[in-house]
Amino acid sequence: MFFCICTQEIRKAGESEIKVSTKSSTVDLVTKTDERVEKIIINSLKQEFGDNTYSFIGEESVANGKPCILTDKPTWIIDPVDGTTNFVHGFPFVAVSIAFAVKKQLEFGVVYSCLEDKMYKARRGKGAFCNDELIQVSDVKDIHKSIIISEHGTDRNPEKVTKIFSTMQKILRIPVHGLRGSGTAATNMCLVACGAVEAFFEIGIHCWDIAAGAVIVTEAGGILLDVDGGPFDLMSRRMVSANNNVIAERIIREIEIFPVERDDTNVSKNQT
Ligand code: LIP
């Protein structure tokens, strides 16, 4: 129900002049719609499930100073408008992403691609679906027959931009069939899950961008790794999601890694 309200908010706001502010850089955009939709989601979840039993990690709450702490407590992880830059420009990929974790284990995730009217959802151990149709990752193992997705993020630090585009150039020259980017990590992960592309990787995303997509990809038969080939770490702000290990490992060989601050950087050990 609140996906409909959120979509109405997003569509309505998109019809008039959108007031844009910035966060970590001049190109890291936020709008009143992001904040309003996050409030609708959090208030609806509190109304439905109670206030004290759960923690909330919301992109805009964190931007306004709330801690980004994933504890053992049941936690909602929310990106109210994933693809804010797209939203501001009218580029038609905008998603609402909500995940739920217990004891740091992601239990289910929902990504609603508002303008495509595609509801992706998955619960651990129960499969992944798009508009109630079962979805599965691609069975492609030959990197030369793959489409790879990545994004350049919102950090314009020259060294990072150089590494991002050097990585993309190396992947393109493998060669792969194509490189793409929707502008929203949540949507990119759903494109892996439904087999439209073979892999999505990015350094610089946040936990709220990928938490729901992580459940959807794994339940669709895909895998998640760190960009160095190690285990996936939701709070690390770097990730590879792929249809299989062969594709993932081939991509990882090309990624030029640069440091990013973890989402939970300022959390003391006794808070986790
Ligand atoms: C976006 C991510 C995307 C990233 C963008 C931006 P937002 O999230 O989904 O992967 O490349 O820079 O962070 O900010 O639109 O919610």
C-alpha cells in the first residue's frame, strides 16, 4: 500500500519544479520527496509493527544525523528514492527499496521500480519474484556474451574517477557485449536477478541502496562478493553481484579498488 503512496509522491513531485539540495558532494542530490517518502515508510512500519521492537536505517535519516548501526535487533533498511538524480532529471529509473534484517541476516527485500511498475521481492529461502512471476539469474558463463552494469557514483575525486573509468575500460575491452547503468543500485541488482544482465558492481554505494537487492539476487540464484573476491559485507560500501562465480571472478580481476569509508564507520564495537 505504501508503495502506491510513495509512487504517487514521486510522480506528483516529478510534475513540478523539484527543490534540490546536496549532501556529500555537489552531485549527491536529495529532495523533499526523498525525505517525505522515507517518513511515510517509517511511520507506516511503526504503525503496522510497533515502535520499539525495531531499528531503522534510512538513507535520509542517516543523512540527518541518525547513526547507521546494524545490530542484532530486527532492522528495516530503507532507500526511499533510489536514483534521486534520475528522479530530478526525469530519467525513468527510480526505485523504493526496503529490506529487513534480523541478527544482521537479511531476511527479505522489496524493490519497487516506480516508473516501470515492477515489484521485485524475495524472502530468504523462498525464491525471488517480479510482479509475482518467479525470476532467475542468467545462465551465461562466457564473459564475452555478458552485459555488465556499473555506476560512477557521486564522488568526483579525480583519482577515484580515474580508477572507475579505467575499470570500465578494461571490462569493455575484454570484450563484453555491453556496459550499462540505470542510475539506481537497487534496480541494477534486480536486473541481475531477472537475468537481463550478468553482473553489477560498484564501490561507493550504501547499505540502503543494496540491502533489498542482495536478497533478491541471492534468491534468484545469484551470488554476492566483495570487490576483492572476499565475502559480501553489507556495510562496506562495495559489492559485486553476479549470476555465477565464473562471471564474478572475471570481473573482479579488472576492478581497480579505491578506499571508501564504511557505512558503520563511527559505530563503537559495543554498539553493534
Ligand atoms: C544512487 C545509487 C547508485 C549510485 C548513485 C546513488 P541514491 O543512490 O543507487 O548506485 O551510483 O551515486 O548513490 O543516492 O539515488 O539513493
